[in-house]
Amino acid sequence: MAALATDGFARSERAATSFQRKGPDGGGGRLALLPGTRPSVRHGQLLLSSGLPSLDCVLGGGLAIGTLLLIEEDVYGVYSNLLFKHFLAEGIVCGHNLFVASDKGEPADILKELPLPLLNTSANEMDEQARAAKNCKHDSQESMTIAWRYQNIPKFETPISKCGHYFDLSRTITPELLQNIKWDGFSLLQEIDSCDMACGYTGLLHSIQKVIIQQGYDGSNSQKKQRNILRIGIQSLGSVLWGDDICCTESPQNIYSLTKFLYALRGLLRTSLSACIITIPAHLIQNKAIMERVTILSDTVVGLESFIGSERETNPLYKDYHGLVHIRQIPRLNSLISDVLDTKDLAFRLKRKLFVIEKLHLPPDLSDTVSRTSKQDLAESTKLLSSGCSAMAIGKKHLDF
């Protein structure tokens, strides 16, 4: 009787508390970590890096497994292509399996053009190299005169993400790294020879479903080796080359073809160990209602606005940047609301080797060489830029700091 009473007391004592020790075997509700992932402290999901540490910090630490990242392409598709390559290159470094789909070329050629990972270089060393190059550039120019109160203010630096790597855009990945990865591809050019262009969405969806089911990413069939992540990259989805006419007219013939594909794709992602990035030419889609449905069917939506060919390219206000970043949507994972960003004024710039996203900082004072007309134009540009974040006075007056 004493032994039974002692056993019953021990069980009641364990049931009275909700705190349990997590053993090394992963017990106690601990997430099973996979290569290249880390758990989120906010919503308990496994996160993987987008390949750009500065973007991971903006998105709350990275991309959750089973989610879809939609990139609204810039006008010429230059910088959206860089994000696409960073996502795939990060998968190679982490040992993830890849699925690459493109409407322009062969997937094998895209993999050969990925940037070279900087595995032995830390973020601090990259920042020091960037500062040294910038200082050498400014030594030959006349130093800018600013107010004395701004001289000792530390410069803003984007926080460094705990996961993710840096890549050298001036060099391509080595063949040795490509030999150690497993990848599958979908080339739209090959599908055109075997079927009509209108079945591009269907063929792509069947190819992704086949890889997920046969290789065990959905959990139905156990993977032969250690469990791994599938990174899916789809380039320029919805363009004219896919056989869709949403970029040509406001009343397309197959108005629901793209949304049906995204609905089925997100269902596959939710039940598998995979993450997907899609670039889409949003500026070419005539019917804005279609773009709104595409946004709803995506988890994370990021828009890129390039300064190439626009008036901002020659505007002194944006001389340190190459474009703006618009965070359209952030997913709500295990919560009723999404994470709130610290700032909505984000910009990107392409350095000598790195592509980074930073907080947009306006110059504290304009040079004396800038004319009064230019200052008025800069003031108007600042009003347009800050209209989405805070209310400002209306009129053609100078900004009052």
C-alpha cells in the first residue's frame, strides 16, 4: 500500500505542473530540427533563410516551412532575379534539395549562374570591406557638410540574422558544390514541344506533386536518407511565355488559371517539408483584381521598385540606393495577427559584392550646391515616400525637421 501511495503521489505531482524537462532526444514538445532550419520563438514554426539575411530580419527571422514567398518583379526583372538566385544558392549551402522552374531557360543553366557562397567570411568582415571601399571612394570627392548635431550619430546598420549566408555576386558557384546537391527541374520550353502552352500550369503542378510524393516530402513515404527540405523556385510565373493572357488584356480568357494553380500549390506546401519562392511580373498584369487574389493566396508578398529608368535614378535623395522594398503581406502563423514591422521605409542597394536591404535614411542636410528648385523636388519626393507611414502637410513648402 505504501508503494502504491508513493507512486500515486508522484504521478499527481507530475500532473500538477506544466513544466517538463526537454531531454536530448527531442522530448517534451521540442521541434525536430532539420538541416538549415531553426525554430521560431514567436510562432513555433521551423524557419529557413531566404538567402538574404537582411530580408530574413524584415520577415521575422526567415521563411516558415510550408509557406509561399511571392516576389513582385521590378520593371526589368534585374533585382527580383537576384532574390531568386539567393534563395536557391542558400539551399545548396544548407544541403537542401531543389526544384527549379523557369520560362526562359534550362534549370541547369540557372544553377550554374548562382552566386558563390562566402562560407569562411563573417558578416563583420564583409561590412569592413564595404566600408573600406566606400571610404576610398569618398576620399577623392569633397566631403559633405552636415550639421554638427548629426556628426556623432551612429549610422544605422541592419541587424544580422542568426541563419543565412552571404554570397559574392561577382563570382558564380563552383561545380564542386553543384555536384553534391539533388535537384529536379521543369523547363517550359520542353513542355511546349509536347503539349499546348495553355497546359504549362498543369504540367508544372504535376511535376511538383510528383517530386513531393515520390521523394517522401509529404510524409506518406519515408525518405531513404535523413529528412530534408525541398526548396521550390518558380521564375516569372504568369508571364506571356506561360501561355496566359493576364498580361495582355483586362479580360483574359482563362481568368482563374493562375489562382487555381496557386491554390493547389499552397495545399501541397502545407502538407510537405517544402518552401517556395515565386517571382511574378505584377506590373504587367492588367486586371488588378487578379493580383489581389494572387496576394491573398500567397503567404508573404514582397514588392521591388527599381529606380532604373525612373526620375528617382538621378534624384540626389536616393543616390545611395537602387530601389525601394514594399512589404505587401506577412503571414499569420499560429496567431490572429501578423508581425508588425518596425518601419515601412525600406530600400535595397547593390554593392560591389553584396545585395542588401536596409532602412531608408534621408540625408540630414542638403549640399549648398543644390538649387532651390531641386530642394523643392526633393521635398515633394519625401512627402510621397512618407505618405504611407505618417501624415504630412500638403503644399509646396520645404520640410520642417
